[in-house]
Amino acid sequence: MSVKTITTNEIANKIVNNKETTILDVRNTDEFDDWKIEGGNVHVINEPYFNLLDGIEDVEDKLGKDQEIIVICAKGGSSQMVAEMFDEAGFTDVYSLEGGMKAWSEHLEPTKIADLNGDGSLYQFVRLGKGCLSYFIESDGEAAIVDTNRMIDIYEKFAEEKGVQIKHLIDTHLHADHISGGRSLAEKVDGTYNLPPKDATEVTFDYTPLEEGNDIVVGNTTVKVQPIYSPGHTIGSTSLIIDDQYLLTGDILFVESIGRPDLAGKAEDWVGDLRNTLYNCYKELSNDLIVLPAHFSFSSELGEGGQVSARLGDLYEKNSGLQVDDEEEFRSMVTDNLPPQPNAYEEIRKTNMGKVTPDNEEQREMEIGPNRCAVHG
């Protein structure tokens, strides 16, 4: 019997278009509790695979025979076997997710944010399985990519479709939750790799400093990328103003939360920098700037087409991390409520410094799980 399969692209389209989606996740409960597929109209049942070896009676009463059901596991093997059991039990619309959660972790969904100065465009690449957001800025035959994920072939293919040459690879900070593809892509396309120098004190490679005052121009039509030094998540964190309209905040400010200052073991040292960036530096910017962060934590942050964005002035009214007037209360909120640290974050930092070079499969394993870069007030 041939089991029907569904791709990560097909599930992503369901989620960003807010379509009713029912998932049977057959991973162990601890893995499920740590990280799962989420969305505004996604309904998930967790029943570990080993509980189903003797039959699906425990879950079949919760599901309709003609209902679309997507079975997922870690890598796509167990889900196929469970989907077969449902087929044999008379369920007519059951699918197994190809590649499982490992493939879901790597899926990138591009969505257009806006047209820019001249013939330029700005795209957001939404990594739904990790909550990572990267940005593709193209103008006059050239492109810059911000906070590139390690799956660089996806950006290369996108650039080829758009007929543009990738010139600039930019990381807003040294990442601790995912492996950057910026340096490897820069080497492949003979572009520049831009990194904040205060985050690059231990790197083993050459780079172009990303510093306030040194604007980056994409194409002859002058789409301007303006760095703004904004420490707090890391000591070098640097935001970017694009075309005087969009504020790429990296891991400093998110739509429903703020960045955490502890992933280099410096929470007490950097919490003051974080507060100064959020409560002083950003306050001096236009309220009409559209915030485009490097991460999201909740499916509620996904807007039309799956994009994640918000007006800066609105965040100062709604984001609880921006509502704490007392400095000691803010310090306590940021240092006392820290979530668990990202999976393998120390190894990921070392990889992004060039100190270690894990193979592709090791890199995939290191990135499994949510990003956990935010503090929620």
C-alpha cells in the first residue's frame, strides 16, 4: 500500500493561509512538549508511536474517517507506518509528512514585504519550524541578505529566479540559536560578509565590519541599508534601517517580546545595554518605521501571507517588554524569567565563529528545537 505524503511546503501554505489543519504527532511526549508545529488554525494531537504499535484505537475516536490528517514524526519513518495503519482502518485522507520535523525545521517560506526605492523589493523568509526570519533585499540586479539561514541553496535559487546577484551577506549579530549561512554564501558568490566587530572578537575568518555610519548600498538605484548600533542581545547587536522605512531589529525587539541578554553568559552585564537600546535608542527613531525582527515565538505573530511585522509606535503601546518604567523591575523581568537556552547554543556560537566545523548532519541536529531567543514579560 502506498502511503500519501505531504511536503513541508504544502503544510507551510496551509499555516500561512490559516487553513484548518489537523496533525497527529507521534513523537515522544517530551519532544512534542519542547517543540511542535503550530499555527492559528492548527490542531495537534500527540500520541507517541510506541503507544500505537498494537493499534490506533486510542486515537481513532478523536478523528473523523474522512478528515484530512497529517501524521508527523522526527524524520518521516514512523509517520509512514502510522499513516498505513489509518489507511487500513478505513481513513481516507491521511498523509505522512516527508522528512518529519527535521525537514520542517529547514523549510523557508518567502513572502514579499514591500517595493523599495526605484525598482527594489524587500522579502522576508519565514522559517516556520524555527521561528527564524531572514531578509532578501534586491535592487537593480543586486541583492543583500540579512541573517541568512544555513540552507543557502534556497536563497541562491531565489536570486536566480529574480535575476539578481547576491553581493552582501549581513548578520545583525553572532547567532546562538541557528547556524548562519552568511559566511559560506559570501564565499560561494564572492560577496562580502558583514558582521558587527564587537561580536567578532573571536572569529577565525576575515569579515567586513557592520558599523553605524557605514551604510551599505544595494544596486545603483540606492536602496540604503543603514546600520544602527543596538546592543543588548549581544554586545555587538546592530539593527538596520532599510530605505528609511523598515527597521530590522535582529534579536533585540520582536512583535510580542524582547531579546534575551544571556546567550554569551552576560545577562547581568548586557541587561543595561538592552534597556538603553529599547527605551532610548529606538525611541529616537520614527514611530512609523515598520519593525521586522529576526525571530518570532508565537503563531499569533504571523500576519497576512505569514509575514511578521509591526509599526514601531504600536509596539511601544502593546509590547509588554516596552512597558516597564522602573529599571530594577525591567532588570528582574529580563534576568529572572529567562526560558531554557537554545539547543546546542554554545556549539552553534563556536560554529558561527569558525572555531568548529561540524558536518551537515551534525548541523541539522544542533538546530533541532525552537529558537528561544526571547524574553516574555
